[in-house]
Amino acid sequence: MDTQTASQALSALAQETRLEVFRTLVQEGPSGLPAGQIAVRLGVLPATLSFHLSQLERAGLLHSRRQSRQIYYAADYEGMRRLLAFLTEDCCRGRPEICAGLFDELEPTCPPPSEEVTP
């Protein structure tokens, strides 16, 4: 990941509603949620939510799929991994032991990179 892409992703997350949307979808898992359900859960108007979802998708943090008449949104776990890797690469000037264990507690809850999404 380059600096510009990382900056775009971080900028997308630097807004309260978008951060809530992203965290909700990360917690939901690879199957994601329909846009309407996200709006209800977070108490956000559909038009406002649509804007925020498009910002997160453009930043590579979400992906969408159409299922019948609904659009489902899910966290892009690979995009999240790339951002986290960018933020922690070259950790501590060659002293990786300082960063050791940083993500250990996340591993059991994160789906593997190759996990296929089926609704």
C-alpha cells in the first residue's frame, strides 16, 4: 500500500459515522449487512448512509454486492489488513519485539484472507 492510498483509508475512517459503519461491518463478518439494516442499526438516514458507504468503498475498506433488490455491504478484510500492515511495517526501526503480540488478540476473530463470502 502506498501513502496516498493509506491516507485515503485513514481519512475515510476519520469521520464518526463512517467509523461506526466500518466497525459494525467488521463485527458482522464477511456476509455483511444490507444497507437498510445498517441505517436502522446506526440511526442514520439512508441518503446520508449511502454517502458514507461510498466513501468507505472508494477507500478500499468495504465492498458491496447486490442480492435481489438489496445491496449488501461488508468489510473488506484484505483492505483492512493492507492498511494495518502499512501502519506497522518497519515497526520500531528493526526492533519488532516492541510490536510483538500487537495483533495476537485479533487473530481468532478475523476471517482468513481467502475466506469466500456466501450470503
